[in-house]
Amino acid sequence: MATKRIPSFDSHNPATGEVVGTYPMMSGKEVTEIAAHARAAAAKWQQLGFNGRKKVLISWCSLIMNRIDQIAALVSLETGKPVSDAKLEVSLAASHLGWAARHAEEIMRTSYRAPGLLMANMSATVQRSPLGVVGVIGPWNYPIFTPMGSISYALAAGNTVIFKPSEYTPGVGVWLEETFNEVAPFADIFTTITGLGETGGALCTSGVDKISFTGSTRTAKIVAAQCATNMVPVVLECGGKDPVIVAADANLERAVDATIWSAMANAGQSCIGAERVYVDEKVADKFVELAVELAKTIHAGAPGDGNYGPATMPSQIKVIQKHIKAAIADGGTCAYGGPDSVKPPFVQPVILLNVPEDSTAVREETFGPTIIINRVKNMREAIDLSNASSYGLGANVWSRRQGKRIAAELACGMVAINSTFSFAAVASVPFGGIKDSGYGRVHGPEGLLEYTYARTVVRTRFNLPIKFLSFKRRPKDDSLVIALTKMLKGRLG
Ligand code: NAD
């Protein structure tokens, strides 16, 4: 009897093209079955309470850190990034997991609200409940840090989770499921499903209660549309074109060091990586000189050789090439590297200068180890150009005295002053963007509350002699309501 072949796909080492794993391409039917199991497990996971869940999640955190060499090697194999970068990524992911486990109870504690004078006899409270089953769809660029920003918080809030990793990094997703199951008190709390885009699509319509998606803006719109058919809410963490503003009073050495790292580390494949710099013309020459000096000391190569690795997704190379060519065709110049820096699967550092703002290279996400440096007359111009983007994820500001003032005017979800990437590493603050960079938040209390719903409970503490919400309301009661409203206008609320 002929055996039925299970559809599968391969994951590759992007530095060599070698196959590193083969995984099943899960069908819609399988995903729906898994969602039903996750729903059944959700009730038990909730019953475990905050303390019970905290113990499980802290054990998982310890296990991940005890096996950091193993998971970092796998992240490096599937993405091509240096092992040391992979270790940093794993450590940050584990910190978020620990933080979410330890803070879920206080974040979800019932909150007591002032009922206002007209409702003074009421006690007004807001309770928080987990949603049930959360679907997490992840990208490949930070295959553990990024999805764990949703998985950890959703689990800590009392949801069960189904994770669909990127088809470029399925091994990392499977490793997460296997290690979780080593500490799990029962099955189906956290499940990884593997497959291509269709499997992700199937998750959106499988009956989950929310989708937390991280990936490109293009896919985010498809995911949101698929979820809309069943009124499934979504968190969308998408791409960016993050600006770096450098004021005349900036510490240039630190600004250059952080900006070149932000732009080139992970082969430029960071959603919050620096893509464009607006530097005050008074210090622009020095900034460029220092940036070129630093770029000369770094190079792309396979793990163990390069400061950063290859492009993880081969098709991204074409986008990077197109943007470098567009920048030059539109009037920009190369201060370091250029079109010849693209040598698949690697891209060596590229620094572009004075690229017109309407160039594709300035407008679209490049996701490669390139940086555009444009000079500005003043900080007003830098702020306006930073905001003139369809994206609004993060931004960096370098200034000794004007950091907070500039940050307050930036149209984006996160700002790092005299640092880069820092907001992603602080577990207590929300992470996310506006405009084409998405909506909703991960991390921090706001991120945890994304995986809960609010239940308002208003209870009568004692009865008043006046009945407002009754057919027995009298004309003098109407007069009292109107007089009190005129007088208070929301005070004592
Ligand atoms: P992508 O959009 O190609 O894929 C993301 C995920 O969506 C993958 O798991 C993929 O299989 C799945 N998918 C594809 N089609 C689908 C469909 N029709 N329905 C459901 N799921 C589907 O993105 P990518 O190339 O993996 O990731 C890179 C992008 O992610 C960049 O734009 C980057 O800026 C962004 N990103 C954003 C953040 C953030 O937090 N804002 C973090 C990391 C990466």
C-alpha cells in the first residue's frame, strides 16, 4: 500500500545554502484541530492561577538560559547571525519571559475607579481576563526575541498559545515548543505549528481569540483582513524606516558607534535598525568621517568570521541592491561601499550621502547593512523629515541637551535618546509603532494587557432616595441631574 506523503519544506543555512531541517507544512484542518486542543487546555492553564503559571514560566526561563549554547547555535544556523548576537537575543527574550511571569498578577489586578457624584452609591471596578487562545505569527530576523515578546506575555496573562514561526526559522520554533513541554504541567499550553504563509493564514481563521503578528506591512494587511472575517483582534508589529537625529551638541563618537551598529548588526535586518540619519550640518562632515572610519573595520561573513552574517532571506538581496542603485540614480553619493558591496549571500557595509527624500532608498524599508546620511540645517528640519515617513516604529536622538524636547515631537512608537535599541531591552515599556509600522503593543503592562479583555463591574453599595435609571424618575430628579452636571462638569469623576 502506498504511504501518503506529508507535505514538507526545508530550512537552510543562509551562509551556505545547506539544508538544516525539514518540517511539515501543516494544513488548515490540522491547525484548527490544534486550536481546539489549545482551547481545551486554556481553562486548565487559567485555573493554575498566577503563581502556578509563574512557576512554570520561570522554570522555562531557567531551562532556556541553561541551554543557551544549544539555542544560540540553532538561531545562528538558521539566520546566519554570529553566535554572540544569538546569545544576546536569547538572553533578552528570557528577561522578557521572566518579567512577564513576575508582573502579570499586579498588571491584571482588579482596578477600582471613582464612580462620580451621580453614581456615588456604586463601586466601579475593572477586571481583567485572559482571552483564551492567542496565535503568534513570527518573523525570521530575531526568531526568538521577537515572538517571545508576544508568547511570554500571552502565556503569563493566562492564555494558551499557538506559534507559527517563519518558514526560514522553523527549528527555533520547534525548539521552543519542546523545551516548554519539558516544564509544562500538561499538554497543549504552547504549541508550535510549521508551514509557509498558508499555515499562518490558517491560524488566523482557526478559532483563536487574537493574532499577534510580527512581519512585513504587506503581510500584516493580509493577516488583518483574514482576521476581520471572524472579528479576531490583531496586534501588528511591522517594518520601519527608523531615523537617527544628530544634533550639533551630540557626542559624535558615541552617536556614530551606535548608529553604525544599529544599521549594520544582524546584517541590517532589524525592524528598529537605523536606516536614515539627519545630522546637523555643523557636525555632518565629522560624523561622516567617523562613520566611514568605523565601517572600514567591519565586514560581513559566515558566523565565526564576519561582524554580521548573510542576508537570511535570499530575496532581500534584490531589495538592498535596488535601494543602493536608486539612491545613486536619484543624486546620492557613496561615502563607503556601493553597488559592488552586494555579493550574495553577503552585503558589505554601505554608507550613502545626500540622498533625496523622495528616493525609494529613503522611503522604503531596506533591511540591509546600509545607512543614508543626510545633512539638515537645524533640528526643526530633522524632526520634520523624520516624521515625513509612512512608517513610525522607532527613532534615535543624539544630543546632550535637546533629547527630550526632540523626542516629544517625533511621530513614532519609541525613541532612544543617546542610545539605540534600548527600548526593546527594557521589559517594563511597551514596544510598537504607528502608521505602516502597525498597531497594538508588545512588552510591558500595555503588551500584557493586549492578551486580556476588560470586564467592567459596577455594583450598588447602598440605595439612594433618588432613582435616575427608572420609570419612577420625578421632574425634580431631572432638575437635580442637570444642576449637578452643570456645576461639576465631570469633576469628582
Ligand atoms: P513576512 O511578512 O514575510 O512574514 C512574517 C510571518 O508571516 C511569517 O511567519 C510568514 O510565514 C507569515 N505569513 C506570510 N504570509 C501569511 C499569510 N497570508 N497569512 C498569515 N501569515 C503569513 O515578514 P518577514 O520577512 O518574516 O519579517 C521581516 C519583516 O518583519 C520586516 O519588515 C521587519 O521590519 C518586520 N519586523 C518587525 C518587528 C516589530 O516588532 N515591529 C520585529 C521584527 C521584524
